Amino acid sequence: MDKIINNSIDRHLESLGSVKANLKVIKEISGLFISALKANGKIIFMGNGGSAADSEHLAAELVGRFKKNRKAYAAISLSSNICVITAIGNDYGFEEIFSRQVEAIAGKNDLIVAISTSGESQNVIKAVTKAKELGLKTIGFFGKNGGKLKNLVDIFLLIPTEDTPRIQEMHILAGHIICEIVEEEFSR
């Protein structure tokens, strides 16, 4: 048991370096969030499995609050509406669950945030492709080598490890930093 605990903590600490190495990217992503919100756009998140939970988590931080009581920021997770997901999955296939939603709700000033630990999720790839067709800015939070998605998005944060739990932990850390920067910008 101690070995598992210590190994997990050690791997977490090793992964922190990849977040520090991405400070410029985190600042740039924060700027894109701020620009979209100032233009009355929405931040639209998506992901599968644990990345779906991260998608919902980060949308909630923006709509609710992160640290400060303030007005709500427009954000949504495409991973949240089970009726929409299952209807699209049943009628069109699982690969279309996000692209159909992007087509339906994304506006010209919206920002798409694709979260994928592998960078290979077909439904996320299709959604990013649809977003690009619509002329939207796209951001990725990826792990491993970034997969196919790293070549599709405008900018990405990469956590270059094969350890999925550590990738997800770093995605949330970076997401929290971005949420704090956004809150600070709108509190001025």
C-alpha cells in the first residue's frame, strides 16, 4: 500500500514539471478564454470518460465560481446532457456526439476546448474538425504525444506522460490556473 501511495505521489510531482514548462501556453489559452468571453462567446468543453468529468468540472468553475463571487461566465460541457448524447449516439453513432452539438450550439465568438488524454478520440476529432469548418478557435488539453488532435487545434497544452491519472491531474491544475486568471481579469 505504501508503495502505491508513494509511487502515485512521485509520478504526480514529476508531472508538475510539464505544467511549469507550459506557462506560455497557459497564458495564451487564458487570453483566448478572456477574448471569447469579452466577445460574448461561450467556452465549450468536451471529453470522454475522465476527460468528460474534467470538461464538466471546468465548465462549472466558470459558470459558478472559482474563488470569487462574480457574474457567471458562459461555459458548457458537451459531455453533460445524457439525452442528447444517447440520441445522437443511437441515431448517428458515438463518433458524432460532440460534432452534432458543436454544429447546433456553437456561435462565431465561441471557443472550443477538446480534452483527451490520448489525443486520438474520434468523437473529439470530429468535433474539432466541425469547429474548424465553422471558423472557431480550438484549444486542446492532451497527454502522451498529443495524438492526431495536436495537429488539428490552434493551441494545445501537452502533458507528455503515458500515465493517464497524472495527465488528468495536470489538466485540472492547468484548468484551475486558467480559471483564476480569467476571474482576476474580469475583477479589475
